[in-house]
Amino acid sequence: MRIHTLLKNREYPNCTTLSREFELCIRTVVRDLDFMRDRLQLPVEWDGQKNGYYYSRDVDEFPQMPMNEAETFALLVAHKAISQYHGTPFQKPLDAAFRRLTGQLDQNVRFSMGSVEQVLSFRPFAPDDADLKIFEVLTKALRERRVLKLLYRNRGAATSQQREVHPYHLACVDNHWYLLAFDLKRNDMRTFSLTRMQKAEWGRKRFTMPAGFDANQYLRNSFGVFKGDAESDYEVVIDFDAWAADEVRGRRWHSSQQLTELPKGMLRVTMRLNNVEEVEKWVMGFGTHATVVRPRALRERMRKTAAELITRYEDADKAVSSP
């Protein structure tokens, strides 16, 4: 589209200027120009005196690209996924980006999207209401490898602290945004939730990413986004009754998971994790329909939580019944 605009405005770009603007090799620019001329039938011509390309006749609009049914469906899914940010600071820029993406679609595709939209929807649960300005600061720091200064509040803490970090990766896990970064004061990796960032600013100092850092590998043995100690290694085994098994079965909860069918419709899930904190919350969500087989550390956490809940509700009943 940028090349189309330059040619339409008679700015006479050439392969050298285009490769410099797009930061692409000249061969790629040549292939794009050939595609515009040979496949899209655009009147791309060379002007020797101007030392650049131009349109030999007026071109009102860029040709509409055909889309098959699968591509149309994928575009619709993207549109529905964007809807989870309705009412958040991300809604406006996401909507604008989607309008630009679909601006060249013909009426048949738009009609197909409208038809399929009646039978497909997303109902995300409590997406993050992250600060768009902070998000923009983080993405710029990530892109330019700049040191970040954060005003950050740890979970459950009453006050915030100044943190100086090397940002490595930004991840959206379970509708929550997290920054994976190296904390300079603690000399270790840390995970920061965007909703608990009160301020973020990048400075002039830059850093070098560690060779071979891979966010997927870093979080490989995490159930969600938090990473346990380097020495921590748990074989997590959970049995689900027939009611819960129907919800668990057929879904990818973790890359290491193994599913074993048990009698009476029950299901056993086995995973290899480096911490049990996040999986505890997941198991608690199934109530009495899930039973932790091992490790002992997770069983003890579940037992302690259950005991505290019994005490809490017993105290609540006494408070209600007292005059």
C-alpha cells in the first residue's frame, strides 16, 4: 500500500529508496513490484529521467485481494478476539487497526463475515484493564532494548517500589498481561503484572539480550506465567470425576500433560511443573470434583486452604446467628 501511494502520487521511488525505507533487501522490493505489475495488473512503469517507478495511468484504488472461506473465518475470529478489550484503553487502537485491515475487503467478504458472526462469539472472563500509555512505553523499551524504571506494587503489598529492569518479553496469559524482565537489584528474572504498574519510563541506557533467551522455554514448566526455583520440580497428578473430566478432556492445559482414562468416566492428568501455586488455584476451581494425588506439597496446600475455609465460614455463621 505504501508503494502504491508513492506511485500514485508520482514520487518516483526506486528499489534503493524503497529498500531503505522498508529495511528490506532490494530483491524483496523487486518481487513486490513484479507482483503489483504482473499479478495485480497495475500499470507500474520505469522513468529513466526521474530514476524511479510511476503509474502510467490513473489508479483510483488498490485492487481488492480475494479471500477464501478459511481466511474470512480467521479474520472474523480475530475480530471477536479484539472484542475482549471492549471498554479498556486497548479498544480504540485495536478497532482502528482492524478497520484498516478490512478496509479493502469486497462486499462478498463483508457479507460472509456478517453471516458467520451470528453463530460465533467470544465471552472472555475479566480481561485486564491495563494502562495503554504504560503498554506503549513497555513495547518501545522491548523493541529498542532500553532499560526500564518501574513504580511497581507487589501482589498484596500496600505500597509500591522503584524497580529497574531489562525487559525481555511481554506475554498475555489467561487474559492478563505480564512483563518478563531481569531485575537489576535482585540480579534475577522477575514477572511483573501490568495492572500493578503505576508508572513506567525508559531511559537512554540500552542492554543486550542474553543469547538464546526464549520466553516459551523460560515458561515451559510453569502452569501459567510464574516460574519456581531452579531446583523445583514437581510431578503433578490430579484425578477428576466424570463431571469435571468432560471439561478437562480434549483441552491443552500444559505442554507436558498426559491424560489417562480411569474407570467410571474419571480422568487423571499428569504434568511436570516447577511450582504448585498457580495449579492450586486451578484445582480449587473444580471444588470437590478434583483430587490431588501428588505431590505432597500440593496436597498440603489444598488441605490447609480447605481447613481455613471451614474455619472462616464457621466464624461467619456464628457472627450471623449472634444477636
